[in-house]
Amino acid sequence: MKKIIAANWKNNGSKEFIKNYFDYFAKNLNNTNKNEIIFFPPDLYMDQIDKYSKKLNFSLGGQNFTSSGDDFTLTGGTSSKMFIDNGCSHILIGHSEMRLYGFDTYTPANLLCFTHDHLQAILCVGEDHNDKKNNHTSEKISKQLKDLYENEFIPKKVIIAYEPVWAIGSGKIPTLDNISFIHRFIKNNILEKLPSLKEKDIMVLYGGSVNLKNAKDILSAPHVDGVLIGGASLEVKEFTSICNLKI
Ligand code: PGA
């Protein structure tokens, strides 16, 4: 079954790294599963990577978003229009690292511009270590999902990345049953609040220490529509093998 395989490069990469990476990727990508591949590189390298996107059939996304570009000016900001101008179709919002360091400048109102600008937002949600310890996972995620509902618009498609903060970069992942349970919880929560959506319009990706060893099991778990991969997406052999998986 076709899945979303997304690479979150964070603040990694260089021109030389990208050249070598896509030389290998072009030669070894054999995506018979027709997985939808999305790269989230640093903004500065978007244009260089966009040159490979058509030939290799992947999408591009920004890692954070500041404004639509019309509503306010912000030193250091990148507008949704600039992402589109550089070939992007997706944008990550609410990643836990951005939330933690206060760089996350999106607001529920800003989500509006995604419908106007045709960018697909991927909203990251997930519990931290304390939430987990205190059994507050569902409560935390419900609060984070509220950002989707505090708008007047109904998105046509919703993509959520469930990323337990304690799993990111730690080598630890929840059990497959827990991943499925939370993905189901997220889908039900959205369907309850946005009843005009159908289940097939809601996709939930899992992120946090995904690698070649665990990717197939995670992608095969019920209610998992894809993965968002950090560290392992920088290892081109490993990431290419994950893209080539048949689920
Ligand atoms: P990781 O990062 O795969 O290195 O755990 C995932 C993320 O932060 O999106």
C-alpha cells in the first residue's frame, strides 16, 4: 500500500552533501510501491534540491513557516509564497523542536493561508517524557489538535505527524500497538470535530527514531499512513532503502 515517506533534514546538509546524496538516490531509488516521498531540507538548499524533484518524482516541503507574506513583515521570516516559489507543496508546522525553542511562529489564524496558497500543512503533535509518565498523552494531543479546529476553514486534507518528543533522536519508539492506538485516536478526534471530512482525507505519519530496522513494521501497523524521518533520512543508503520498501 502506498505510504508517505518524509525526510526531515533539520539544519543539516551542504551543496556537496546534496550532490552526492542525490547522485546515489537517483541510481538506487526503485520505488515500486509508489510511496509519496517528501524532502524537508533547510530553506537555503530548497532550490538546489528542487532540480532533482521532477526527475525523481518527490515533493518538497519547508520546515517552518512564518507568514503568508502579505499580513506582516518579520526579519528572518520566510513566507509561504517563497516556499511555493521554490517548488514546495508541503510545510511542517509545530515541530516539537520549534515549539521548545520558541521558533514556531505559526498561529491558528496563519493556518488559513495554506488553503489560499495551496500548501499542505503537516501538523506535528506528540507527548513529551512527562506527559508519558503521567499518562497525559491523549490529553496533550487533543490540546495540540485544537489548532486545527480554531479556524473558520475546513481543510480538504489533513496530515498529522505523531512524534512523541521522547522518541525523537533517542533510538526508542513506542510499541506498535501504542502507535496504532494513538493514530486511531487522532483520526477519531479530527473526524468528530470536522465531520465533513472522510477517514481517507486524514493521514497520520509516525515520527521519532524511525530507521531501516523498524520502518517496515511501523509502516505496516494499522492506521499508519507514513513516516517522518530525521536522523536516518541523512543516511542516503538507509533512506533510499526505506523509500524502496514494499508494504
Ligand atoms: P528522528 O527525528 O528520526 O531523528 O528521531 C524525527 C523528527 O524530529 O522529525
